[in-house]
Amino acid sequence: MFKKHDLRAEETKKAILEAAGKLFAAHGFESVTIREIAKEAGCSHTTIYLYFKDKEGLLHDLSMPALNQLERQFETILSEEKLSLEEKLRGLSREFIRFCLLKRNMFTILFTERAGRVDEAEPELDINRTRNKLFASMMAALQGCLELQQHDNRLLTFSRIYYFALYGIVGTYAHSEESYEQLRERLGSTFDDMVDVLLAGFKKKLNREEGTI
Amino acid sequence: MFKKHDLRAEETKKAILEAAGKLFAAHGFESVTIREIAKEAGCSHTTIYLYFKDKEGLLHDLSMPALNQLERQFETILSEEKLSLEEKLRGLSREFIRFCLLKRNMFTILFTERAGRVDEAEPELDINRTRNKLFASMMAALQGCLELQQHDNRLLTFSRIYYFALYGIVGTYAHSEESYEQLRERLGSTFDDMVDVLLAGFKKKLNREEGTI
Amino acid sequence: MFKKHDLRAEETKKAILEAAGKLFAAHGFESVTIREIAKEAGCSHTTIYLYFKDKEGLLHDLSMPALNQLERQFETILSEEKLSLEEKLRGLSREFIRFCLLKRNMFTILFTERAGRVDEAEPELDINRTRNKLFASMMAALQGCLELQQHDNRLLTFSRIYYFALYGIVGTYAHSEESYEQLRERLGSTFDDMVDVLLAGFKKKLNREEGTI
Amino acid sequence: MFKKHDLRAEETKKAILEAAGKLFAAHGFESVTIREIAKEAGCSHTTIYLYFKDKEGLLHDLSMPALNQLERQFETILSEEKLSLEEKLRGLSREFIRFCLLKRNMFTILFTERAGRVDEAEPELDINRTRNKLFASMMAALQGCLELQQHDNRLLTFSRIYYFALYGIVGTYAHSEESYEQLRERLGSTFDDMVDVLLAGFKKKLNREEGTI
DNA sequence: GATGAATGAGCGTTCATTCAT
DNA sequence: AATGAATGAACGCTCATTCAT
């Protein structure tokens, strides 16, 4: 049972998170000021410091739930039995791209190795762990598609190439003015094609090598 | 014959360029302050304005010589008659990646569309023009390899995918601590493989579509 | 009912306005720095931006209330039916001089044509508009005293001479250490005499010309 | 007999003075930078410090010769026997206005009471002495025109009014963009009229008072 | 005598953050 | 719980001035 205060506090915190999420997504972490977030959330800028350590902390607290949600979406896709392995990889990739283009501040978080500051040991790890899990899921799906052993060097190479391609798509549009919907409309099929191209290329390369040997 | 003055000036200017190059590469143009560059270069922040118009001008003077050199290397590769089209594309890509990983501040410059302020027309354009020329060269080579018409929509799609892949490689390691030599040693063959994979994938996709029709 | 917060804020704002008024009057708008104003007001320079848009905005907020008050005083004088035209001109002049010597920062504002930047249309114009209205009132009164047509070139000449005389009085003492009361005591009759002298001179010149023709 | 060095030095100094005079007159003391003066004078900006203590010192050294020249012109006018007293006052005024509008930096020097810094006692005095002499000349001429005793309070009042009028003219156009020639063309007759108006007004006021008594 | 190199102080402004209530 | 008031640090940039040659 909650008191009124608690409820009110919870609401305020939620409003701040929503505002920050919206603004970070739209203009990027650096460009958004604390005061803008407060205005959007309908509270004073000092209130933000009641719930979050600082601006960076707000970003962190904002990221984890989103990442967890993506994680659950990954799990859902992977557990759908009626999907083929290739379809699963396609689904994961599409979801991953969608996620990054919707919440663009995630780009930095997902793709940039954080310095791992010594002073505050814990919280970064949560993000790193989840991020690694996400990439591992995609790589596992890729492995399945290509029918490669886990320690096959070719899998490592192909995984990296796949990673580069994802990085390229997300990074290219991370700072774009276009909304996700606009990008999806204009480039969605290109993103899909990329998966096709890569899978076809991987397979061709495997065949050729096998044929060669 | 140089006077001591000239030598000192040249050294200072060089120190500033080196410092700026290093810091821009490490943290990005926007994040680096004039004072940080000065500190790294071992001079006062006002000294920078002795040699460069302003921060943008410093970026420009830092970029153009390098870009022009890359441009000439592209021309050399393209004019070598004994190379096949695929080998030329491979060469251009390798050279491009090498360039970006050697001078990492170039990443932002090459891949970020700059506003191109209307009020002072000239200097920004140099960079944009050269950059566009570089990408156009690679896309022309790709077009040749795939034997596509210039206005074939599939060429546009494949060009974008190729661009994403390049962006991914360069962006991934733009802020890495590893030197180019280390990266080349560890990942050079992966970069080469990516070109193979993409070309194979593109061709497969073309065949399948043709076969389908 | 006011909270302590409101009172504190009002005091700070007032302190800033007073400091700015004093310093602008003493050294001119351009020469005074934001930090000097803050020091004089006993606050941090950033606090100024809490209450005023920027330095120009501070000048504006400082000037407009005073100008509006003077405008109303002009209207009062002009609407007093029992005053002759000459007495009205005398009253306007006396009030104008009094105003300028009481709020000396007004001198720059009233007598210096400001660029009126094109990009941000509004605030500058308020000042210009009010200033023009004030001078127009005085010139209309002068016109009435001299019984000249509005487009008579001699009116233009006399108006300019009248303007120069006002400028001279106000400018001479704008940076003086003497208070308005002291100046009024010592020079009030001189100021009044100037109006007499000018009106007499204007009339004499008109008569002579008419006589000549 | 001078050495070459001395001649060269003299030339350089002269070039600096000319450049500074031209630029100060055109844009005002504050707006002109040391480097601009050096560029105009065709020397390095450091050379200026060889001949002048600092920027303020340059202004001072620039002012004295000009003031002395004006002083001599005053003497010439006053010694011309064929001129009436009124014509002499008119001549002095015209010359004074011309001088101030040609060398606008003089405005501040002539009309602003200098703080009289304690640290460097002498040089300011030169300027003050000359300035006082100039005004004294004009007031003496005015006294002659009005046939008043030197200690007549009315002379003091009229002198002040005359001073205000001159201040107004010069101050109004001290920061204008128009050249002296343009102003002379457009407003020369207005300036002349002002002398007429004031003299006529002064006389009328004297007569009326005499008549009244 | 003359100069290019270099600098500290300062400009208006913005920002994340803290203090007192 | 929440807020308005206030601030120090920093930004890119300019300037008069000094140093070493």
C-alpha cells in the first residue's frame, strides 16, 4: 500500500523519464538540457536531481528498462517455433534497428565501449551485460543460419561483418532529422535487403571455400 | 633558408595540428575545446588563432591535405589498367579504410553531413566536394562490378549497403586505442572478406531476382 | 502576499537594474561588462541571465518603464488647456532635461541611433518608437510656437538647432558627478534661459527674413 | 643633422600617427585596433609600442599637434582686422565645428572632463590647457559681440548656452557615418543659422531685460 | 629600429548543478 | 516532495600588450 506521496513521486519520476526519453531520442543526449527535460516533464529542473544522480545517471536509468524490453522482445522472437532460423535473424535485426532508430541516444550506449569509470563501479555493468547478451543472441542466430561450429573462425569473421553492417545503419541515421517512421518508409526494404545480401554472401563464401578444398 | 622565427612558427603550427588531429579523433570535433587543443599542443589558446581562422578553420586546414592525398591515391588505383574492376573496388575500399583508421578524426568529417553555413560560402564546401567525390568513385566502381545501369534502383540500394558497411568498420574503430597496424594485423582479412561477402551477396541477389522474373 | 522567494528575487532584479543603470550612465552601454554589473549588484554574472534575456534585453527592460513614464508626463503637459504653446514647450523641455539628468543612462538610449538588428525584430523598436514620439512632441510644440507649416524648411532647421541644444545640455552633464538637484539649483535658470534665447532667436530670424522679402 | 636611422624612424612615427588619425576619425578610438593602425601605417603592430606608450598614449600624441594647429587657426582669425566681432565668432565656431567633425576622436578629448589620473601627471594638462584656451577665445568673442562686462552673470549664462549648442552639434555627428564634407553640404547652413539664432536670442533677451528695467 | 610569436585578461553567453526554503 | 534562486566552470573568440630575436 502506497501513500499519496509515493504515488505522486512515482508519477513525477515517470514523467521525467518519458520526457528525457523523448528528447534524447529526438535531439541526442548532449543537445538536450536539464531544463528542457524538466519543462517537458512539467516539473522544476531541480526535481530531476531528486530522482537521478545527474544527467548521466538519468540516461542510465532511462536505458536499462528500454534495454530490458528489447531483451524480452528478442526472447519472444527466438521462442517462436514457427519461425525459421533465417526469419528469426531477420526479426532480431529488424527489431534491433527499430529500437536504435527510435531511441537514438541508445546508439552511443550500445555501440560505444564505455570507459568504465572506476569511481562508480556497478551500474555500467548492467548495461554492458545486457548489450552483450543482445549481440550474443544475434550471433547465435547467425551461427544457426550458417550451420557453423561456435568456434569456427569464419563465424567470428562473419559476426564482425554483421556487426559492422548494423553499426553502419544505426550510426548513419543516429543524428538524422528523419523520424523512424520516415526512415522505415524510405529505407526499410534496404535494411531488409542488407540481411539478405549478407546471408547470401556468407553462404557463397562458405560454399566456395568448401568447393575449393 | 629559414629564420629561427619561421621554424618556431612551423613547429607550433604543426603541434597544434597534431594535437587537434589527435583530440578530434579521440573525442569528436564538437567535444574538443580550443583550450584543450592548446594545452595538448603546449601553447596558449590564443596562439591557435594566430594560425587558424577559427575552430572550423582548424578542422578544415587539418582535413584538406589529407583528403587531397586520399583523392590522389584513388586516382592512381583507378588508372591502373592491369587491375580488374573488382580489384579496383577492393583497392579503393582498403585504401579508404586505411585512411580513416590512420587519421581517425577524418571519420566525423567524412561521414557526418555538415550544415554548410550559408553565410560564409567557401571553406566548408572543399571538404564536402572532396568527400562526395571519394564516395562517388567507390560507387562507380561498385556499379562496374555489378554491371548495373546508373539509375537502376538496385544500385542505389547496394550502394547504401556498401556505405553502411564502410561506416560500420571505420566507426567501430574510430575511437579504439589500437593502432592501425594492430588493427590491420588482427582484422585486415576480415575487412577484405567483407568486400567479398558483399559482392557475392549483391550478385546472388541479382541472379535470384533475374531468375525469378 | 509574497513569499520570501519572491521578495528575494525582486530585490536581486532591482539591484541588477540599479547597478546597470548606474554603470550604463557612467560609462556607456558598450563599455560596461556583464560582470561589472553583477559585481555592482552583488551577485554572480550568471544571475543576470536569470532575469534578463541578454545584455540588450537588460538595457531594454531598464529603459522602457522610464520612457513610458516620461511619455505620460508629456501627454499630461500637452493636455493642460490653460497652458500657452510656449509654456508647453518650456514644460516639455524642462521635463525632458529633468528626466535625462535623473536617469543618465537614458542619454545614450535617447540620443544614439541604435542599429536595430533585422534578425530579432521587436524589442529594439519599442525604444525607438517611444523616443521618436517624444522628440516629435517637442517639435510639434515648437512648430506651434513659431506658427510654421509642417513642411517649411525653416522648421526643420530650427528643430535641429533645438535638438542640438538639448543634446548639449544633457550630454554635458550625463557623466557629471553632480546630482540632478544640485544641477537644477545651479543651472536650472540657464536651462530655462536657453529656451527663451532659442525662441527669441527663431522669431527674430523669421521676422528678418520676412522683412527682407 | 640626422642619421638615416633617425629619418626612417621619423617617417615610421609619422606614418603611424597619420594612420591612427585617419582610423580614429573614421571609426572612433575604441573601435580601432592596434593591428589595424599598424596595417594602415605599413608596419608591424609591435612597432607602435616603440614610439608610443600604449594605445591611449598614441591618442594623446595624436591630439596635441592637431589642437595646436586649431589654436593657431583661432589666432589667425582673431587677428584679422577687417573682420567684425560677429564675423570672428562665426569664423571661430565654424572652424571649431569643422575641426571636431574632421577628427571625431577629438570630441571625447575636447568635451569630456578627463579623470586626471594621478599616476601620470603631466600630459593630460597640455590638452586641458589648450582646450580651455580655445573655449576662452570663443567666449571672449561672444563677450565682444554682446558688449557685456567679463563678470556679468548673463555672459556666463550665454557662454554656457553657446557651449551646449556646440556640444550638441559635434556630439550628434561624432559617431555618424557621414563624412565632414557630406555633413557640411547637408547641414552647414544649419550650423551657421544656429550662430545667428543664438546671437539674435541673446540680444533680444538683453534688450528685453533692459527694457523691463 | 623593427618584427613575428606568443600570451593573459577579458568578452557575452550557456550549462549542469547546489542551496535554502 | 518540490522549487526558485543562485552560481562556478566552461565555451569560442578578441584584444592590447610583451618577449626574444
